[in-house]
Amino acid sequence: MEPLTHFFTGACIGRAGLNRKTACATVVAVLAAEAADLDILWGFDGPVEELKHHRGITHTFLGAPFIAAIVVAIVGFFYVWLEGRRARKRSLSPPPETAPVRLRKPPLRWLWLYATALIAAFSHILLDWTNNYGVRPFFPFDPRWYAGSFMFIAEPVLWGLFALALVIPWLLGLADREIGARRPLFRGRSWAIFALFGTLVLGCWRWAEHGQALTLLGNAQVTTSPVSRTAAEPYPVNPWRWHAIVETPGFYQTAEVNTRAESVDSDPNIDILYKPADTPAVEAAKQTLLGKVYLDWGTWAMVRDMGEQPIPGADAPRLPAGRPWTTVEFTDLRFAYALLGGESKRPPSTLSGWVYILDTHEDGGEFMAGREQK
């Protein structure tokens, strides 16, 4: 999922009651819920390295305990240092006897803090599994990608749930201050639990609708050719609408599935994508770093020889006259549909890759998202 959902999930995990067990629970949960995405720093080594390592070891059951430990160490020791500094200041200048009584915060309990961070770190893996990009939770022992494919990577319904959980307690706090009511030390526990429970319910509902979409697709028989596999990709907000893909020996066929209306719409005249031919340039491109990484990740990858067509955002190779070159494009059909519907059959450029192949075998440059892999 995108960062906002992870941050909000961490905040609700901390405020659901763990902040009553130990100091720093909420801040640790927020940081641990998002820390796995620090693997995007591999992008400094190039876009292909970022694709290779994104959702790698930091998104695994092996890596999550270490991420939790690092976050706890940083936040916990900073908190101990800060409290020690405050204690020294209080000893030098004791508060006056008329000072208002401060509400006591819970002490720092390291085991509770680590448990909080671990729950938040595992929530990141679970949420990322729900969408169609996928995760490798058992890496490096099992390098396979697993994807629930029932939740869109950015889900406004979740944002609404988290907004209620975080904003309403704040508004109630403003009201309490206006009427002079005593401010509670912990606020928003019920709303945080409500948001987390709502997330679980939405996920289960979408998971059921995803299964129904695949069932409808199998019963509809959108093609007379033998079907080797099918997929249903989610849209945001609407849990009844799905973008379906059917693979046959010679082509892919797409369809729009509505589980509420129990309908499957596909036009063979416009919804068929024929599999590109394997050329020497395509075979050479598959052996490049981009090709190996992309085909490992792209469970619905399609590779095609585009001929002497410049890569978007990059200059064409400057070669002596008569020396051949070609562009090989890597795309993934899981993302080859418009966000809100429509006629788009092209995947986002950020998830596409291109390789210049010189003389049908030499790597002339690898590109993703307008950036070259050096």
C-alpha cells in the first residue's frame, strides 16, 4: 500500500491500547509500520536496482523482527536520554507548589515496546500482500511472489476510516477544553479499534468479491481457446468492479467483471492482446539485469520488440550508419488498465521497462520511469 495507509495503520495500532502499556508506543508503531519501505533507497543505485530490492528482505517474516528492534532501539534510547535530561532540569529548578498536577505517563517497558513495533512491522507485510504488486514474505528461503490482488494500492475507503479514528478524538478534545473538562491521558482508543476492525472487514469483503469475480470469469467462457490462467485486478473504492485477464496459448484477453450484477463484459474485437513473437533482440533483453529482475517480478509480464523506436524520455543510440538497433519493452498486464476505468490498455510508465539492444545481442542501455540504469 502507499505510505499514508501504513502510517495511519501504525498510529491506530499504537492508540488501540498499546500506548497504555508503555511510553512511545504510538510513535514506535508509526515508524515500524512504514520502515520497510526504506528499501526504496536502492533507487540511488538506479531504477532496476530499486525494482530488484523493493519489497525484498525488509518485507519478510525474517526481516520484520530486525526492523522492529532497530526502531525500538532508536526511539527507546532517545526517550531515555530525553527523560534523563528533563529529570536533571527538574532537579535544578523544582516546580512551584502551585503548579498543576501533570497526568502520569506509562513508563517505558521494552518488551511491550518491541511487541508494538513487531505488530506494526507485520501489518506492513499484510497490507502489501493485499494488493496486486505482491510481496515475498518467505524470502530468501522462498523467492516467490505472493499477492492477494483484492485491494487497490491506494484505497480511499481506508483513508476515510483512519481519518475518523484520528480526527474525531482531536475534535472531542477541543470540545472538552472549551467546557473545561479534565483532559484524559489517552484518547481515541475506541475509534482506533473501530478503524482497524473496519480495515479487516473491508479486506474480507474484497477478498470474497475477488473470489466471486474469478468464479464468474471461469463460468463466462470469454474465449473458446484453452485457458491456462486467469486473474482479477482491483479498482479503488468499488469492491464489485474488477479488471480480468485471461491467458491462452496465443493471446491475452481482458474483461470487466461486476460481481454485484454478476456480469462479465469482453469484446474479442478490442480486448485481445496477441503475444509478441520472440526475436533475437527479445531473447538478448531477457538476459540483461532489467530483463531478469522484471521477469522475476512480473507475473503477467509481456515482452515485445518495438524496432527502432526511441525509449520514452531517452535519446536513441548514436551508432554508425547501417548498424542495427532495436528497443525491447517490458510491461506487466496486472497494471494495464485505467485507474477509474476507460479504454486505456497501457500500463503505467513507472512500472514499464525498456532495453536498447544493439546488433540483436548487445545491451545498449536499460531504462525505467525515464531513468537509465547505470
